[in-house]
Amino acid sequence: MKSYRTLAFKELLAQKMTSFLILAAIILSTAMTTVIGQSAGVLSAMRQQQAIALGGDRYATFVQMNEEQTEALQNDPRLSYTGVSVSLGTVELSRALHLDLIEFRDGSGEIFPSFTRLREGRLPERAMEIALPEDALRLMGVEGKVGDTITLTAAKTLRHGVETEELTYQANFILTGITESNYMGYAAGIICGIVGEGTAEQVLPDSYIYYLVDIRTSEKGAFQDTMDDLVSRLHVHELDTIYNVTYLRALGIPYDEEAADTEVSDQGFPFLTAAGLLAGTLVLLAAGLVIYNILKIAVSKRIRQFGTLRAMGGEKGQLYAIVTTEILLLCIGGIPAGMLLGMFSAEGILSAAAGMLSPDIFLVNDTAQLKRLIAENSGGKGLFLALSAVITLGFALIAALPAARSAANVPPVVAISHTDTRVRRRGRKVKRIRSFEAYYARLNLKRNRGRTAITILSLVMSITVFIALQSFVSLLNTAGSLEEAHLGDYSVINETVGFTPEILEELEQNENVEAAAALQLSIYLQNDENRIEEMALDFSLQPGETFQVAGLSGLYMDKFFKAQLTKEQLEALKAGEGCVIRNPVPFAYDGKQVPRTGIRAGETIHAGGKEIPVLYVLDDYGGYISIGSSGFVNGVQMIVNNGLYTELTGKSVYEEILPVLKKDADRKAFDTMLEELSRRIPGTSCLSFEQTDKQLEESFAQIKMLAWGLILFIGLIGLLNIVNTVYTNIHTRINEIGTQRAIGMSVGSLYRTFLWEGVYYGLIAAILGCAAGYICTVFVQAAAQEELSLAPLPFLPMVQATALSITACLAATCIPLRKIAGMSIVGAIENLE
């Protein structure tokens, strides 16, 4: 023997089954880490494409910019993109929906693919040309064919700070294209129409032409600093910045929540990366446990051989080297094979899933283009592949160390005289054995508690991965922040005569309705003496301010104030024992701060002859209470419950009702009822959010399908690890099986014994794995919601994981048993491995 290390290679050839099982664990663990690396980029790209579909390929937008400010933004080197457009005002389609006319300049509309996707015709190129969505034409009652002349009456608001002036005009447009309906804007009450360049100059006075500038920064990490500097340097009002929060979160760009007017944080460690790391770590641990288990058994069987080597002069370090060399040799073959398997598996899963996806939702024209998008985002992972190899190698060596240490530390005399059988007598109670095979299986589990624990632990890891990963899927949804953008499934509005309490009760009692939110709103203007005549107040308003009273039902209050008010404050507000005040939004005119009314929490105000405690104060316009999409009116807004509203204003009718339907509701029957209500009460308009919710759900369903492909693949790796572990435990007991058969155990009894062991392995691991998976689910939900609370029990994944683990254990038991049971008794007893 030229070198003692040669013994490692010879042992691998001699112990073929042990070598194969360790090699399989290495290949599977490498494949898993490779799949994560290849797929993380694809899922991230899909998530970003979804965000672009929802809010455009922009980080933020500056509105109402003049030419000087626009030019400064276009020339700023910190901005990688600036797109300029002009708003021509809005056309009222209903009390809940408005058509927003936008003139995109120099092709800036390309960053809003959801607005510009054509059904027929072409996008406008010249002045007075227009492209309208299908739903806008339907709501206008116009058949709308390409080439028709469309007459629109629009209103454009000029805003200085929050002081407004409005221009109304009528113009004729040539319809050049019909775009696809986009229901995402329904929650905000906006549909987008596109006009050709030069239209603004023909229909608007110069004083009403101002610009919207969409921007992306060159450095993602410097986004907020750049925004703050631009706002300060260009004197941009706080109301004139709009953050594309959905896209910023998908890209992982940090932003100021207060400046973005959002309370949902998605900063810190990216959840998608956390999901990948968790899955990778758990499966690597499972693979490491398999390697440890196999090597521990193999070393214990070769303990006499190691003792002989020590007696011949072998050192501890040389024995360490033999075991680690065996692992290194297996890694040399297993890691490259695992990389190839992982790369081909990830590509196959994603490409197969892409064939079932809708290309439209990812803003591409066909499936081939979608596959190219996936391929582009799958490449360039060389660094991650190298990292995957290093991580797998490290876990394999760590798993081998205990076995190497065991081999090196046993004294030569003890090792040479080692006997595999140890008999320990413990005090036992006499019990009736109902099933000998089940009883014998339980004894086998207790016989080597360490090995049993390792086997079960490897199963637990795989089950935990399967359950925990499913909770991460929801974090891929960039539309999650938009799902609660509207309250209710419908918006039913009547600002002329309103809806009586009897109408509200009629809606609430409808068999399809689960609940209904109701809104009342009265706006009082100052007279020439700067006083409110209709409402007695104990404080004075500043010039130009209004006084507004909003009456909200309990469901409406939960929507707006549950996260802001304490439980006691919310109960007091619902009971009519206080109010929430929204102070006027501050603004400057000619560089000077305009005085505004300021009311503080804890004060008591007198309004309409009543003393009302102020429970909470809002100082911005986020979540402003208005009817439908009627917009923002500056002033003091007092929010109370419906009963107190009636006492203050003398009005009992509701201007807007928002029904929430039951899950099994008959929408057609409910639509028919609303049509009848509209005929019965003139001036009623109804808007359904069904298409909005459907489009949001579809935008996530495509990504969810991709993620599920990866989850199932990772689950398959876990199942293969289960097979590997149980197979090892059975295969290393061939001698014992031969002895049992020699003393009279039948083949059937042998099968039942080991099948019971498989059932016990699967059941115990399922219980522990489901518990660990649920704990992971709780922490995932806490990270997403920034609040630690119990998550809904993932019952279906738990049942699936339990069934899969038991099935895998039974399969792993039956496969080797079939071969072993067919061996001769003498051959089994004499088996060396």
C-alpha cells in the first residue's frame, strides 16, 4: 500500500451500498442549493414584473412640476430615467370612476405596460388622437370603433399647494386605438386614457400645463437621499411626490415610510432570500444527518479494522484522514453531479410551468418571450454555484467529523475486542402483547436511541421545509399591499338624495351580503365673514378652509383606524363618545407658510351644540374620507360614528354604502338587485370590484405556480432523503435479519416488523415536523406583519406532509426488504455490509 489514504478508496469500492447512499445525499443536497440559486433570480424577476404591471417601471413620480423643475430633473446625473407626461384632466364616468387623460411624451408611456397594451388599433401619435380602454368606452355608452370621433368633457384642476382652481373644457378626439381594460385603478376610482403629443397645448391654457415626471435613480441604495435632496432643492410640496411603494418593495429599495405615506414596512432582510436560506439550511442539515448516520454505522462496523490499524502504529490523524478522504472522494463526484441535476431540474420546472402561464400578466407577448425572460434571469449564477459547492462540501465534512473522531479515539485493545452486541436488562412490567411485530418494532426503535433520533430528525427537517416554504409563498406577492386598497366588494353611491337607514338595512339583510360599511359626509363652506353658518363652532377656521363632518359605520372605522387607535379609543369612537380630527394639510404660497387651523388630541371641541373629546389627530391626507373618487378638499375633517353624525348635522341618509359579499354569494342575483335599486333611487351609481380582485389574484397566481413547482421539488429531495435514511438503517441490519430468520421468523412477520418501524418513524417525524413547520409559519407571518401572533393552522400542508412521510418510510422499508427477504439465511448472516 503506497499510502494509508489508498485505504479510503478501497473501502469505498468494498462498501458499495454505503458509498452509494452517501453519494446520493451529497448529490441531492447540492441539487437543492443549486435549485434555490437558479430559481431565486427567476422568482425575483417575476415579482418585479408583477410590480411593474401594478404601478409601472418607476420608483417615484413628481407631480405638478413646472418647466424649470422638469428640466432640472431631466439633467440630474443621479437619475437613470426621467419620463415626462402631462395630465389633461379627468372625465367623470360615474360618481365612483373617472377617466384620467394622460399625454405621454417621448415614449414615456412604455413604463406603464398595463395602460398601453392594445386590443386593436394603435397608440396615438399626433395631437387630438386618443386611445381608450374597453371598459371606459362601455361606461360612456359608446360603441367606439377605431377612427371614430369621441367628444369628451373634462375638468383640469390647477393646484397651488392645496389651493385649487378648476377648468372645464370640451374637445373632440380621433379614436386611434382601444386598449385592454385594466381594473387595478378601480379602487382609486381612476381609468387611464392616452392622448397624442401636442394635445395639451391645444386644449389647455399655458397656466394649466404642468408636468408629471416619473423617475428611477442610478443607485438603488441612494434612492431616499436623492428624493429628499430633490424635494428640498426644487421646493417640491409634500403632496407632489408619489412613491411606487409596490415596486420599491419588490426591488428591496429602502424608502422613508412617512414620506411615502405608507405604514407597511418591507425593509430589512428580504423575505425571499430568507425563504431560500431557510430551505437550504434545513435540507443541508437533513442531508448532513443522513451522511452522519451512514458514516456512524459504517465506522461502528469497521471498529475492529480501525483498532488493528492503531495497533500497527496508525495515528489518530491518519484515521481522521481516511474517513475525511472517503467523503472528499464522494464529494468530487457528487457535487458536480448535483449541480447539473439542480440546473436542469430548475430549468425544467420553470420552463414547464411557463408553458401553462399567461404571458400577458408578465408583460410579454407570448410564451416564447416569457421563457426567454426566465432564461435571462436564470443565468449568471456562477458565483452562487461555487458557493453551493463550498456549502455542501462543508456540511459533508462537518457530518463526517463525529464518525472520524469516533474511529480515532477508540483504544486499539478495546476496538479489537469490540463486540457488536450489548445486552442490557431493565426492569419491565408484564404486559399483554397484542401485536408482536408492532411490539418488536418499538423495541428496535429503543435499542439504538441515537440512531433512531438521527433518522427521525432527518425526516423532521424535510417536513419542516415542506410546511414552512408554503408560508413563504405569500411573501412573493407584490400585490398584497393593494388587496386591502378598497373596502367591500361594491361601491354604491348616491349624493343627491342618499340612502335611508331602511335601504342600508335592506342591503345588510340581503342573503348574499355578509356586512356593509356606510359613509356619511357633509362639507360646510365659510361665508363672506369667514364663518360657518350651518354649524356652530367654538373655534375659527383660517381663510379658505372648510369644516367637514364624516359619519362612519363600525366596519368603516375598523378599516381606517384599527391600526392607529388603541382598543379603548376605537370603542369610544364607535360609541359616539369622541371624534377623530384631520387637520388641514399645510402649504406654502409664494414661499410663505400659509396659516392653518390646528387641533390637538385630548382637547374638547364644541360643534353643533355638543362637547366632543378629540381622541386622535391626523395631520396628513392619507386615507382622506371622501365619497367615491370625489377627491381631496382641504379643511378640518371631524370623523364620528353615524349616530353622532345625525345629531350634529340633522341628516340620517348615507351617501355611500360598501357591501361585503359572502364567499358563496350569487353575484348575478346581487347585481340584479343593485340594478333594481338604481332604478328605484335616481342618481345611484354602482361599481363592482370583482374584476379588480380577480386581476390582482391572477397576477399572483402565475408566480404562485412557479413557487409551488420549487416547493414540490424541494419536498421531493426531502422524500429521497427519507428513503436514504431508512434504507440505510435496514440495509445495515442484514446480519440481524439473517439471525431472526434462522430462529424461525417468517418472511411475513419480518415484513410487518419493519413496516411498523416505518410507520412509527413517519408518525413521530410528522408530529414533530408539523409542529416545527407551524412555528416557522408563525415567525414568517410575524415578519411580514411586524406583529407576533398565532397564524392559522396550515392543516392541508400538515396532512400532505404526514401522508408523504409515512408513504416514503413504507416505500423505503419495502424496497430493501424485498431483496433481503429473498436472500438465503446463511448469506444474510455472512453479509459483510
